[in-house]
Amino acid sequence: MNKKSVLIVEDHPIVRRGIKQLIDQESEFAVCWEAESTDEALAVFEKESVEFIIVDISLKNSNGLSFIKQIREKNSSTPILVLSMHDENFYSERALKAGANGYTMKSDPPENLIEAMRKIQEGHVYLSESMSKKAIEVFSGKNEENKTAVEGLSKREFEVFQFIGQGYSNREIAENLEISKKTVDTYREKIKAKLGLDSAYRLILYAFKWTQTNRSSFSD
């Protein structure tokens, strides 16, 4: 099996070593590069064929969220997982908005990291158990009202909704549907209004939970 090449962006050498040892035990991934700053990481990314990125938020003289945005500005769809000590209740929203595909904490069990990487590699958004519970709360909060609202989405709105739930960025959605990013933004606002969701983050959580629990096809 060909392993996916991984870049670790983390400014603590001991932590990097631990992450590398954990990942290299798996059959799907191999850590090929390490960087302690965004400048180093960008240099690697521009030169090498990076297939997966693990990044912390706080880095040496730099910021992981800015790094994620820089990667996405390069029109790259490379999977990105944030691994951080910072409270996910606050930073997971920022990470997902920046373009990350998932968020997990250093205080979580080690196996959670591998599970997160696998889920993201399969095309899903990954959130920790506690954040997934919040997604369930968002999903079930209005129960039948929300179910009816989703069924009321137009075909194109539902397509966008499903892509959001699978962790696709606006650019990736636009490319898949052959529409502009501005049009995707318009659809997102319409979807939020129809579902009664007051933020982009709650839309991400709701769409994530929907795609995990309801795989049925949509028709007008």
C-alpha cells in the first residue's frame, strides 16, 4: 500500500517526534517532512508533493490559521488537520473557517489523531466527540422543523449543503458544481436562512451531522 506523505507543522521537537512515531506505525501514512514555522512549512509545500498536513495553531513566530489560509489561497485541496492544545470550543470554528478539514486536541487519546486522519482522508470533516455532540444538538434542536427545512432546499442548495457536510471549501464546491465562489456564498446564505441557522459554523456542524446520518439521495 502506498502511504500518504505527511507534513507536520509543530514548533516543539519532542511533540513532533511523538506525532511522527505514532503516525509511522500506521499503514496508510508516513511522515516525510517536519517544520517548526509557517515559512519552513510553505517552503516544503511548494517544493514537495505533500498529501496530508498536520498543523498546530501556535507556532514559532507564526500562526497555524494563517498558514492554512495561505495553503488554500494556493488553490490546494490538500487535507489539513489541526492538532492543538487550544480549546476546540473556540478555535475549531476558526480552523474550519480558515480551511481546515478537522480539529483535534493534544489532550485527546493518541488513537483519535489516526481516526481523524482517516476520516479526513475519506473526505469527511473531523470533530472531536464533544464537538460532534454539539453537532447532534444543532441537528436535533429543531427536530421535525429542521428535517422539513432540509427537504425544502432546492436541488442545487442541497448539493451545496452536502458538500459543506463533507468538508469541502467554497472553492472546491464551486469547482465541482462549475459555478462561481460568489454563487456558492449566495447558496450558503439561502441555506442558513431556510434552516434557521445563525452562523456559518452552525451550518458546518449541522451539515456535518446530516451527511453522517442521512445518505439518501435528493430529488425535487
